[in-house]
Amino acid sequence: MKFQFRLKTALRFTELEESKKKSEIGSIHNRVIDIERRLTLLNRNIRDLLGWSIGREVNVDRLVYQSRKIETDRNELQKLERNLVDIRNLLVQRREELLKIVMKRKALESKEEKDHKAFRTKVSRTEQKRLDDNHQLLKLNKKAEA
């Protein structure tokens, strides 16, 4: 007799779903890192543009360029910050979903272990019963011969 877990396909599906969710979380995390890098770069650009004119001769064309660039960078910065908040919320949501999937997988694995243990116990008892029956037959055969 061979052990066959009835919920094997459900367990495999859950493992596949868990793997997919982990991959999705990794992708979202990479997006967070990318946005954080872009935010750092924009902040540095704004700081450099603001600090560039200190101690230098005033150039009107340069000031107009700087003010436009700073405004553009600030707008992009605000948009990225809103996007970052949304993506972090999505990341939290996906982690909660992963937690549910992991709990489901662990429950299925626990059920599989329990069923396998019950199967081994049943097989062991069946084997012991067969040995006992054989032993009884041997005794009866010896008595019949004597």
C-alpha cells in the first residue's frame, strides 16, 4: 500500500500561489527601491539648484531656468511621494495575502502529516494482525500434526 494524500493538488496549488505571491512582493519591493532612489536624486537636484547661485554672479537666464527646473522637480517629487505611499500600501496588502497563503499551506502540510501518520499506524496494525494470524495458523498446524 502506498500513501496517497487526497489534498495533494490543493497543497501544490497553494505552494505555487505562495511562490507567485513572493515574486510579486519582490517586484513591488523593487519598485519601492526605484522610487526611493528617484526621490533622493530629485531632492539632490533641487538642493544643488538652490545652492548653485550662492556666492555667484546673478544670471537672469540661469535663475529662470533654475526656478522652472525646481518647480518641475518639486511636482515630480510630490507625484512620486504619492505613488510611493500607494505602492507601500499595496506591499502591505500583498504581504497580508502571502501570510494567509502560508497559513493555508502549513495547515495542509499539517493535515498531510496527520493523515500519513494515521496511514502508517493502519498499515502497521494490519501487518501485525497478519503476522498474528500467521502465527495462530502455525500453532494450529503444529497441534494438528501432533
